[in-house]
Amino acid sequence: MTPDTGADGSVDGTERHGTEAALRALEQAGFPVRAFTDEQRAVFATLTPQELELILDLKARLDAVEPEVQAHTVVAGAALF
């Protein structure tokens, strides 16, 4: 038994809420959370607030340049990407 789990190993409400909040934030940012495997969901669910912020920032930055990257793919015939 850890501080976050009960005698039966169940996760307490605080940790479950944090897990759901992280996955919800990822989904709202456009990550295909429903398509994640259980293992992927477990990894993303344990992100620290700093890690979550970094991933969301990186995705936003990549999304911001996506049309430019797609245009390069069309022009270069996907030779560079």
C-alpha cells in the first residue's frame, strides 16, 4: 500500500482526478486519447504538470506551422519529410 492507494491497491480520488485532468487536457489539445492503448494512456496519465505543459506547448507550436510543413511536402513530393 502506498499513500495514493488503498489496502486493496485502488487509486484514491485525488490521483484519479489528476489522471483524468491530464488526459482531458491532452484530448482538448487534439491528441487522439481515445485511440491510445492502455499502456500509452498510463504513461500520459502520469505526466507531471511540467511535462504536460511541455507536450501541450510543443503540439501547439507544431500545429501552428503545420500548413507550412504540409506545403513543403506537396512541393517537395515528400522527399524531405
